[in-house]
Amino acid sequence: MTSFAELPNSATKLPDHTQLPESDGTFVKNSLEHPQSLLLTDSITPTLDALHPNAQYFIGQDTGIYWRIAEPPEPLVRGAESPDWFYVPNVPSMLDGTFRRSYVLWQEFIAPLIVLEFVSGTGAEERDRTPWTGKFWIYEQVIRPAFYGIYEVTKASVEVYHLVEGQYRLLPTNDRGHFPIPQMGVELGIWHGHYINLELPWLRWWDDRGNLLLNGQEKAALADVRTEQAERQLEQAESQLEQERQRSERLAALLRAQGIEPDV
């Protein structure tokens, strides 16, 4: 394995995202990964769009982050980590008009702001601090995202670490039981509810006021409820107007019976 320090200084001599393997050939570890990633991305996208009006950001889902290369380049099990979900600010979502197959640190230089791992086993892999091979160590010492989250659906819990002076420190929750991510203006936490036919403790986003960031389905359902409420309010208003009209007609009839012209 050739270390990054032994490679030529010219970035043009290094492989880019189109030349590096985009998969290590393994199966997805569990069926929860894709819906959980989709839920995170779907609900946070409007917030990131507002945060980046120039659309300069990238969301990776089970995408490789390359931090060193081998000769020849090998799959993601060597020299790269493949987080279940991560977000990088201030980079284009596409490169040279093509979709990213991976995120290459020696080509981009900007570290992800947050990396999230969904535990499938005991969580030992996600907390492994073994130098150069342990996932926790590689995130902390090499890839260096500002926040690293470890989500365990079986425990209905998430740990979030914040990089401070080169080391990860466990972040405390706020009064709402969430982990604030100030750079994104959001909070991360556990939400117990129903999504894609599954009732689970899901990993979700909230805004900095504690309002849950809704996904597309929830927004559509909320819009339907608001439409129904508006229709009911309109029906109630029309009914009240009709009652007022009928009362006016009865009063006018009574006045006429007494020889009084209502209009006069």
C-alpha cells in the first residue's frame, strides 16, 4: 500500500472520482439503511438549499470517501470509508458535468461537516479506535468531519461526537434531547414514528426551535389537512351567511306584515 505522503505532489497524477471504485462489492448491511438515508436527505434538503443558494453542497449516501490510495487502486475496504450518510458544504454536487461516484479528499480538500453511521452489529466497528484501520480513528484523525454520529436503531439511540482540538468529544444533548449542529441550523435526534411502513425510532432533523423537519410525505399530508380545514372553514362561513340571509328575510317579512318597508 502506497501512503499518501509517498505520492507525487501533482494532483493531476492522482486518480479522481471516475477512476476509483465506487463500491467494495458487499451487500447493504441491513434493509434500514436506504429508508433511513432517504428520510434524512428528503427532510434536510430544503434547509440546505436555503443555506446554499448557489447549490454548492454534496450529500453522500453509502458513498466512499477516499483518503489514501493503493497501487493499483483497490476497493473501498482499503484507503476509504463509506459512511451511510454525510454532508459536505461548499463543494459542487457534480464534477465536470458527471455525478460523483465517490468523494476524493486529495481532489476536494474540504472535509465533510457531518458523517453518520448506522450500526448493524454491536457498534464495535463504528467505535474502533485502532490507528489506520479503525473507523472511529480514521474519521477523527484523517477524514476529520466536525461531527460524527453513531445511530443504533436497536437501542433507539444516537451518539454525536464533535471534533475539538483534533479529538472527538461526546456532544451533550440540549433540553429537547437533541444534538445541535449550529453550522446547519438544525438539531439531530431520535423520533419514534411511522415511515415507509415501518414503526421505528428513526434518526431525524429538527430546526433550531425544535420543530421537526418534515419529509415529502408528511408535507403532502399536512397540505391535505390544511386544505380540508380551509374547506370546512369555508363551508362554515357559507352556512353562517345563509343563516344570516334567512334571518334577514324573516325580519323583512315581519316588518312588511306590520306595514313597515324594510328598505326605508
